[in-house]
Amino acid sequence: TQLLEQSPQFLSIQEGENLTVYCNSSSVFSSLQWYRQEPGEGPVLLVTVVTGGEVKKLKRLTFQFGDARKDSSLHITAAQPGDTGLYLCARTGGTYKYIFGTGTRLKVLA
Amino acid sequence: DSGVTQTPKHLITATGQRVTLRCSPRSGDLSVYWYQQSLDQGLQFLIQYYNGEERAKGNILERFSAQQFPDLHSELNLSSLELGDSALYFCASSVGLAGVDGELFFGEGSRLTVL
């Protein structure tokens, strides 16, 4: 059962454009993480958000946790080819396990 | 380099066969997680071990089993393989149990192809 829905599923944009991807759930998160997976590699943690309404910035990436802690967004400003990859949100489940979303596959064209 | 080592990196086998995937976690990490990633899919949680004991189970098939040994390395055993088992299998480790801000460190994955 997939508890986290991500949208869009695929995104192809030109270098320099802005984009936003979303992670949604019907239940409340205690915390949420965003990972990026590049081709041929395992996912790598980008950020953890814990507090409702929290905003975190990582260079050109802005992460927001919804006020009700049931959704999150990732905004990339002036995307670059190096941003290409699979973006995954994840939450800790009720019994220790990490549950991952369906993923957004981003391709940034030079 | 995440510090998590998975072997083999690639494996090609036939339907009905049995394979074992191996994972060595980062030094000091007690938790090991196994995930399956099919083509263009997210990560499906299979199973988690903590310090040798099974702690959480996902949608792991009965044909699959895993264990974590006293030296903390883990093995995922896949038997009676079917074409649909072809996927990337990732191992991840963390220091403790999944906490509010715990980070998962992933290996590079084992790509299994069943012909």
C-alpha cells in the first residue's frame, strides 16, 4: 500500500526554469524527508522537516511542510542539468520503517 | 560514498532459481532496511532489522527472507524467482531505529534480472 502520493510523476523542463513537486498523504506525518536519487546510485537525503509550516532552504531548493503536516512541497529555482534525478519523499511509519512516496522523475535539459 | 556496501552489483539468473543479496551497513549503524525498486517506481519497503532482530515488515513475499548477522551485515534471500522479481534491490542503514530526524544511508543497489 502506497501511503504517499507524489506529483507530478514525470517532469521535463529547460535549464533555468522553476518547478515545484508535491508529496501528499491522507494522514499526518510526524516528520518528512526528501531524498534525491541519481541514475545508478542510491537515494541521498536532502532535508528533514518536522514542524508544521516549516520552510527550509538548501541553495536553490526550498522545502515546505504543510501546516497540517499532511503534505510537503519542493521548489527548485533556476533548475540546472545537475538537478536531474528521482525525487522521493519519505516518512517514518508507525513501527520504525521509512515509507517512501511514488517519486517524481525530473529531467532538466541544457 | 555512503559507507553501505552491497554485493553483487548485477545478477542475472533464471526463473525458479534462488539468489542471495548481501549488505554491509555503515560502521556503527545498527539498523538495516531492504527496499525493492522496479522500473520507474518508487521504493517499496521490504523488511527492517535492528541489531539482529526483525523490527518491521512490509509487503515482502513469502518467497523472500532476510536476516541480520551478529556482525550486523544482512542478507536478502530470494527464491523461486519469477520474471516480476527483476528489480533494483537497495539496502539502507541508520544509526538507530527510525526517529524524527534519522537519516537513511543507501548502498548502490543490486540489480537483479530474471530471465
